[in-house]
Amino acid sequence: MAAFAALGLFLTACATGGTGARDEGPAGSEAAVPSTAQTPAASATKAPQRVDAVKLVKNDPEVSPAVKNALKPCVADEYPVDVSYGKLTGGTTNDVVVNVMTCADAVGVGSYVYREKDGRYQNVFKAEEPPVYAEIDRGDLVVTQQLYAKGDPMSYPSSEEVITYAWSATHFAEESRIHNDYSKAVGGAEAPTPASDN
């Protein structure tokens, strides 16, 4: 009888039609925490206060007129901005990273960091050399700048610089810089024609 029960359980498990863990994609690197087993600290964590990033950029005198003029809705009232919240400058509230992009191809045209002080947000970092994109990485500001050589199509830059900044009392200071050269043999770029032996 026990053998029939075990067989029934096995058949039920196999009859779901799935492929096991592969249905949900690769496992993440973080340990899984059951949703019902929240710790008091986790349940007490407050969501970051949201800001109107479009208004923040448009009212910022540090932002160039070219970026402000390009900041228009792509569809209805959807603007091409990415916003991240996190600790970058050691303040008591989250800092705000705003990336402004183009609607057509999502090319970053400006990246900004805002720090809250006395109830107002002030610009403490800007990068406006497209294509540029800023992110928060473990408390540091990481800015990626793609670089183009003469004749490069917009979709295939020649290289990129990845610059890491750390907050130093009143400003961001460069901590490290990585330069990556991209292959011209992949991704649709034209490969050089081999020389003829004749």
C-alpha cells in the first residue's frame, strides 16, 4: 500500500507538465526568503519617498537647455527617464539618480544625482555627454559612457568607460575607471576584408 501511495505522489509531481526550476528562469544569487516569514526589521523598512523626476530636472538650473528641451513625453504622459533611489552621499534620506534618455533609441543624454537638504533636492552630480547612464552600485555612483570612433554607427560604439565615484564630504570623487574596447567582429559590425594573395 505504501508503494502505491509513493507511486501516486511521484505521478502527481510529474504530471504538472513543467520542467521543474527551469520554468522560473535561473536562480538568483540572493538567498530566498519565504514571503510569510518577514522579520520585524524587513517589515519596518519604508519605501523611498518618490519624487517628480521630470519636474526636478526641468526646474534644475544645472541642467543644460538642450536636455530640458529634449525632455518631452514619448507616449501620452510617459517621459523617457529612469529613476533610482539609494544611499550615495551619507545623508539621512535616499539620494535620487535620474537618467534622461531619448524616446527613439533610449540613448542617455544626461545623468544627475540629487541630494535632499532642508526639504529640498540639490544637484550634486551631472554628466551630459551622451550616451551616458548612471547607476547606484553598493553605495557608489557608477557612470557608463559609451565612446564612438569616426564612422561608428549609433548602435555599435567602439568602446566604453565605466567610472566609479564615491562621495567625499561635499562632492563625488573618481575612485576607479575601467576602459572596455568592443570587438568589431561581432554584433553586426563589418569585419575587415582579407587581403588577396594574387
